[in-house]
Amino acid sequence: MKKADSLTKKVTTQLAKPAAGNPGRAASGKPANGHDHVDAINQVFAELELAYHNQYHKAYGQEGSVGIAKKYWLECLAPFSPALILKAVRNVVRTQQYLPSVATLVQACEDAMGEYGLPGAHDAYVQACVAPHPKAQQQWSHPAVYLAGKATGWFELGNNSESQVYPLFESHYRKLCQRVLAGEELVIEIPEALPEHSAKKLSLEENKSRMAELRKSLKK
């Protein structure tokens, strides 16, 4: 029990006090991906150490390896919000007995998005590409998919290759997902239909009357 308490105190102290050469910071000293993401990655590694103590120290026992791993995980998990990252790691800790890889946590983040009705980024991309017109009136799995498609451009999605357009779509989609995870409700605004214009066909007498009025106005 004393050993566990000591470890908890150690981890808490490490989180409270930023270490020199923080792997989440660029050479300028500014956060590379935002301070919240750096905090999230520090918390992830603290929880992994608590949950997988022996495996953790075997994997990251070499001096400097934790710092390198944190930097790599920070880059891989940057598209996800800090709240989603922490939710994902806790899901993994509850269900997996082995120390997870970064790929496992990326997948866990994608799965956690599904709890909010948000499909994975690539599934959302495919959905946006194949949806017929009019886009706003289709049944979308989530409004974020439609809004990301609209922001990317329907023409671009339909005519450019995946390698060209997917990164842009993913960027828009990730930002929309973060808004959803922050509690915002996204809405698809359906354009109002144009008023129907039904021209009334004039009778022969009405046509003659209008022609007479036109001739009269020309003589003035």
C-alpha cells in the first residue's frame, strides 16, 4: 500500500511540475499542440504507469525513452481533443490487461467518438463522397459529416483523389468533432425552397387587348 501511495504521489508531482525539455514543446518553448494536449499526454502516461506498472517500466525503462514516447504520442493523438484522449485511455485501462500501443489508443479514440454518434474520420469521408444531391436533405450519421463535407467543398470531394482531398476533410471534421465533444449541438441548415412561379397563360382576347394597349402607348 505504501509503495502504491508513493507511486501516486510521484506521478501527481510530475504532472504538477512541468519537466525541463517537455517533449510536447517546440524549440521556442511554446506548446507544439496546445497546452491542453500536453497535459493530456502527461496524464495518459501517468495512468498507464499506474495501471501497467511492471510492463510500463520494462517498455520505458531506458533513460529518455518516456520523453521520446510522449512526443510521438502527442503527434499521433493531436487530431483528438484532450477530453476524448483521456476517455479513450480509461476505456483501454478498464478492458485491456497489456500496455497499449499508440495505435491501440488511436483506435480507442475513434471508438469513443462513436459514443457521441460520430463516425470515424475515414468513414465520414466516404459518406460525404457518396451522398447524393441535394446534400442538406440526406440522412447523415451526424451533422458534423455534412458540415465537414460542405467546408471541404462538394466539387472537390467528387472530383479530386482521396490523397488530395482527405487531409482537408479530416482537418475540418476533427475540428467539428471537438466542438461536439465540448457540448455544442451542430445543425444542418436546409436552404429554403424557391417559390414556385406558375405563369398564367393569357387568353386570345387578353393578348389582343395587351397588343392594343402597346400600340396605343407607342403612338404617344
